[in-house]
Amino acid sequence: MKDNAFLNDLAREGAIAFKSGRLDRRSFLMLCGLAGVATLAVKAGDAEAAANEIVMWNWGGESEKCHGDAIGKPFTAKTGLPLKFDTSGPLQGKIKEMVDSGKVTADVCDADGFDAIALGKSGHLEAIDYNIVNKQQIKEGSAWEFGVGVIFYGYAFMYDTKAFGDNPPKGWADFYDTAKFPGKRSLYKWANGSIESALVADGVTKDKVYPCDVPRAIEKIKSIKADSLYWGSGSEAHDMIVNGEVVMGMIWQNRGKTIEERTNGRYKMVMNEAIAMPGAYIVPRGNPAGRDNVMKFIEQALQVESQLMILDCLGMTPSNPEAFAKIPEAMQPYAVNSAQNIDKVIFNDPVWWADNGGDAVNAFLEAIG
Amino acid sequence: MTSRSSRFNPYWLLVAPAVLLVLALYVAPIVNVLLLSVTDPKPGLGNYAKIFESDTVANLIWRTVRLCLITTFAAVFLGYVVSYAMLHALSGVRRRMMSILLISFWISVLVRSFAWLMLLGHNGLLNDMLLSLGVISEPLPLMRNEFGVLIGMTEYMLPYAILPLLANMQGIDPRIASASRSLGASSAQTFFHVFLPLTRPGIIAASLLVFISSLGFYVTPAILGGGKVQMIAEYISVQLLVTVRWGVAAMLATLMIASVLALMYVLNRFMKLSEIFGGAAR
């Protein structure tokens, strides 16, 4: 897959150089030969489109189809620019590396709120143009200088109704209480959500979670260490729950909905005190499509129809307050920003995570190792 | 003598393109990355001081070395038994054993890890069987812990142990054992006093190969360890991608490369590396 991307780049760059006269015809043909591309496929016209398309860097799977339908289609209809995908997962280190290397191949990254703050501070991102992107269509507190909270997802937990059907756990305090609710637990292994859940379980009120008292959280997490497993991917979290490896497991709320449906409610999700994370769209500095084009793309992502389609397709909750009231009945229990959940969840503070996340992750890894 | 060896050897010209290629495309980028360990986040040896200051890093290194040593011991011991059996098997059986070995060698580490989960996991074949037979009342915790990681690592490393051991054993003249027996040694004596010492180069080669390869384990501990068994490779990736502390990542990478080179150097003092890795010695 890497090789393909490289060869595509090679052919595309070659075509641009050929068109602008920097590369002679023979060398261009040779490049195409090298890349194994028929020259017809990379006519100079196509190469022009390299700057005339939006490349979205996301996490693959369903999201390619969902982002394509929900944002790509209306965006292309309006602007004529096609939407393409790089599905290799825009982790902070990868974005930094891409910008530092000067070879920026993505226009917009489906990242986390704290990435927007951290990478914005270090100068790796384009600032958001709020003349194009409408601040009114973003949930309060999620319109940052270098990124936009376009959707919300959450760290909730699920329990096995066979184990605790009569007296179900109601929040993180129960999750961490292995005396009252015996059995194994699973938590996210890179600390997000896990730190907050431990603090709430330890009695910190929701509005006092940030700034996080990491040592206190670590103590709480260590108290159930012998009874816990840790997952790194959604599918792993899913497996641990449905295979019965744990009786309670932390889960991304959209994945939790899938599990509830597929198991006919055998495993139930608790949204109370879930940690709501803003999913941010950020733009690597020097993005190929230019700032204006990508801002229009982000603007489209915030429109109510697009937001509701993403909710339906991916289970990610809208950020646009206008869409809150339009969340369908069936999705209400699973959506972070629905009327029944919005006051129960804890909203992540991306600024705290951007400044302290590295230390928190390392402290957490040490505690569970 | 001196004048002859100092004269330029034209054969170097034939090797030069390959050497230059390796230097430019392999050594230079690696050095570039390793330099990060003394330049990021600020110039100095701050990253290296972490080995002594930070319990996390020290624990990590110790855990990695410990798991690799156990894996090496287990894989070489089991590998020795298998190689010995292969050496004495009929040629048809040996060929079949060899193909099974090679097939398992070619299966991806990811597939093998998930296979172990299916066999020995919480709902795995073994636990299901023992539960339904009534032997146990609770599933045995064989996976998602250090034990599970060791099983996965040892199994993955078996071919790396068997192949050098077998090559070494096949190079031993079988008449030596017969001679030992004809001179009155029992079969146990023949094995422990004659055969085993002769296979020492094979054991060392296999141990070295397994230990060095184990240092880089990433997928197996991540899947079978239940998140609790972090080894250096996974930690490096977290520092690169999540916490974006490239200096720490580069420091650990430097440490790993340096210890591998040191291991090979020490070994080379005792025996010719080329001989161990099947060079032109014989």
C-alpha cells in the first residue's frame, strides 16, 4: 500500500513537472514506466487535479464510505473538487513528520481535539478561516484557532447483563468497585478516558475533572490492576467484551451501539459519565489543495445534513448545535450530544491533554505495565 | 608483506557500488534518526539520563531483556529437541518435518497471535474443552498476560532456533557417536560428553539469533499481553506517534542497536561469526 502511494506520487509529480516544462517528455515517459502507470492514466490534466482535490486522512474502515457520502458528495457537487482518502490513521507523530519533511500529501486530518491544540502550538497546522467556517455551527468551546471539533465520540462502558442484570452498574464508581461488581475490566491503553474515569470513580465531581490529578487517577487505576486488561483498538475492545474476557469494558460509544445490537442487548452500554471527545478536523501546514478549498470542505462537514449522516453512518455525534434536536429517536441513547446525554457526559479538555497528555500517557503505561 | 597488504585491492571497486548504496540509503538515514536522541527536545544527554532517572524506562528495558532471555532459553531448548529428532528421523519424515517448519515460518505473526487467542484464550478451544469436561470451573488465564506473550514469542522463534541447530548437527560426523559407543560410553554419556559439546556453536548461534530477533517483538506482546506487557518496540512506537517524544524513541532505538552490535562483538571475540552463520569455514 505504501509502495502504491509512492508510485502514484511519483507519477503525479512527474506529470506536474512535465506540464510545467521542468521535465522532458522522455523522462516523463520513463517515470511512468517505472511507476507502472500507463501514460494515458496520468495525463497532465489529471496531474493538475492533484492540487484540485481534497485528500482526507482518516482511519479507514467504514469511515471512508461514510465521509465520502456525508461530506464528499455535497462538497463535490458544490465545488467540483473530488474527495480522496488516505486511510492510514493521522497520529500526531505522523502529521508532524509529514509537515517537517515538506512533503504534505493530505489536506484535512480526522484527528483529536488535543492534536489540534498541540500541533497548532508547534506550528504544524494551518489556522482555521472563520470567514468560511461558521463558528455558530460548532459546539461552544470546540472552535479552536488551528482546528474544528466537527464530531464527538465518547468513552463509555458496557457490562454483561448475565452478570449484573438485576443490579446494573450506573457509573465509573461501580466500574472501579470490584467488591460489589466482581470480574475483570478493560480500559483504553493510551490513557484517554481512562484517567478521567478513574478520577470520577474516586469521587471527583464532573466539573473538577480538569486539570486532572494524574497521580490520584493512577492510584485508582492501580487499585483494579490485577482485574484489568487494556485495549488498543476498537475491535480489541469489542472482542474482550463479547468473548467474556471481561464483565465490564470501556468502549467507544459508537462501537458500543453495534455490540448492543449484535448481541440483542446481552451487553448493555452505560452512557452516564461517559467522556466525550471532540473529533477535530485539522489542516497540515502547506496542504496541497490550498487553504480556501479545505476550509470549504470543513464548512460542509458542519452542515446539519452532513452531521446527521455521519451520526447515522459512523455513530459519531454532531457538533453543530442546530443538529442536536434533530438526532433521531433511535440514536438518542447513544449520541453524546443528545438531550438525554448531554448533561450526563464529561467533555474532554483538549488544552489540558495537549499540554499534559504525553506525561499522562507515560505515567499510565508505567502503572499498567 | 606490509607492502603487499597496503596496496590497493582492485576488487574493492566491484564491491564499492553496493557499499555506497548501503551507506547512502541505509546507514545515513539511520544515523540521522539516532542523532535525534541527543538533539531532541534539546541538545545533550538528557534522554540517556532517563535510563537512570525514570523507572518507566528502566522497567521497560528490564522487562524486555527478561522476556527475551526466557524466550531464548525456551526456544533453543525446544528447538534442540526437534532438531535432534529431525537429525535422526528417516529422510522422508525429516522432509515432512522440514516443510511443516517452513510453512509455520512463513505464516504472519499477526495470524499466529490470533490463532493463539483462539486456542488458549478465555473462550478458546482448550478452555472450552476443559470446562465441558469439568476439569476446571473457571477458564485458565493462559492469554492476555506475560505467560501468553511468552508462549507466542517462543512459538514464533522456534524456526529461528531449529534451522541453525539442525545445520550444525548435520555437520557432525555420525561416526563420532559410533566411535564413542564402541569405546564403551553409554548412550547418555555419548550424548552429554560427545554430541552436546560438538553442538555448542549451533546452540550459541541459535541463542544469539533468537535473542536478537526477540528484542524487536511488537505485535505479539501487544495482542497477547492484554496491554500490560509493554516491550521496547511498542514503547518506541508510542513515543513516536502518540506522545511525540522522538528523542526518547531515538534513545531507545540507539540503545537497542548498540546492544545488538555489542553482543555480536563479544561473541566474535570467542568464535568466528562467519562460522556460526554458515560461512566459508567448512
